[in-house]
Amino acid sequence: MRPDIYLLYLLLRLFGLLPLRLLHAVGAGMGRLALWWHGGTARDTAVNLAIARPELDGSAHVALLREAMAEGGKSITEIIKVWGAGATRALDLVREVRGAELLDAARAAGKGVIIAAPHLGCWELLNYWLCSRMPMAILYRPPRLAAIEPLLRRVRGALAPEQVRAEGAGVRTLYKRLAAGGTIGILPDQKPREGEGEPAPFFGRDALTMVLLPRLAARTGAAVLFAFAERLPRGKGFRIHLLPAPEGLDDADPQRACAALNRGVEACVARAFVQYQWHYRRWSGHGLPNPYRRTR
């Protein structure tokens, strides 16, 4: 580990001693400051909320935007607690689990399990919880700064998932893990590369949607569960949710399958709407109309 990254690790350990409630308060303040600054994150969040909730009037939209920005700030500062405390101690932040019986039944079926974890709540803590119950491989793209990877291995410790790169060899690894009855995790709302997705409705508007997850489910017969870690109010911790996949996710028609995949993400978001990563440019790219283009 590089000296500067090791120093970052020590700072995480130090500030990880702070109460989650305080870290969330700081994060909420950061989010509101970013809204006041009206930078790119605030603009993209406003566009996305207008797409997802077109029925809201001006004042209701502003109130929702303020809340979403505050939750976005919390998602940044809570990582200090989740990483700084260490994976095992961070699990003490999980106060409740809903749907654990779905996971137990899916694993018992022996055909493999695909965890679809949207950008919602605290997905790093969700990884810890899942890896505490079983070995898991996750599909990922390497961080832009390669030096961060040793830090991630250090903070995750024994609860680190197997990381599978989002490329040909990595996809084959996922098939092998599922064929052996294992568990894999995928971000279902990650915008795919050109040629690797299908347009499908997401909150009423077409978004480029990955075909990989539906293909894995169709070809292996693996069970698909959606999961996220909901942030509880006043820094009280987190609630893990596991939900069944919508019907049709493993359909042979990629457009129907991708539409079902997006319905699964929507079902998760409906339970913790403002905790979704609303600044992500989900509705852009690869020939779709770009709602984020600024006009003068």
C-alpha cells in the first residue's frame, strides 16, 4: 500500500470512531451546500427527479430535490464509518433484515443466486452482509486510481467479495460460479457500454439497460433477488431488504427482460426513494435523447 493511501486508511480508522449520526449530519450539510452551489450534480439530480416524478409541482419538486441531495451527501460520509470501522464491526450497523428467507430458499435450490443491487442506500454495507453469509463474486469495473484497490482489500478484510472484471473472461467466471450453485452480485442499473444493452422503460422513459443479468438468469436458471441497505433516520443504522425479481426477467426477448429488470429496480427505489443515486446520468447515451444537455 502506498504511503499516502496508508495515511488515508489511518484517517478512515480515526474518523470511523465518530457516531454515524454525526457523519450523516455532515453529509446532509454537504448535499445542501452542493444544491446551493447548483453545480452539475444538483442539475443532473433535478433532471432525473423531474423524469421520475413528473406529477410534482414546483415547490414539491424543490423539496424532493433538497431531500435527495441531503441523502446523497450522507452516502459519501457514511463510507467513513463503514470502511473506517472495519467490515465486521460495520455489520453492527445492520438493525433489521427483511426478506432473508428469500435468500435462504434461493440458495437451497442449488441453481445459483444473482443479487441485483441497485445504486440505492449503502451498497458497501450490503456487500459486507452478503459476504458474511456466503462467498460471493461481484462484477466490477476497476477504480480509476489503481492504488485504491489495496485500501479496499484492507478495509473489507475477510468479508471481501471475489472481484470479477466486467470483460469476457470475467463473464465466463460468473457463469462458472452460478453453475456451481454459487452467488454473484451485479449492479442492475449500471449503464452498459455501447452494444451491450437494450433501451427499456425506467420510470416511464427509455434508458439503456444491461442485458447481461437477464442472460445469466435465463441460461443458468439461477434465482434473482434484488437487495439494498436502507439508511435509517437519525443515524440509527441500516435495514437490509431482499425482494423477489419481477416476472419476465429471464425472458428470451431482451427488451421484455430488460423492462422487467428495470421494474425490479423501481420496486427497490419505491421503498427508499430519496436514497437512490439520483445524480447518475441514467437516461443518456448511445442514441437516446439526452435530457442533460444544457440550453442557453
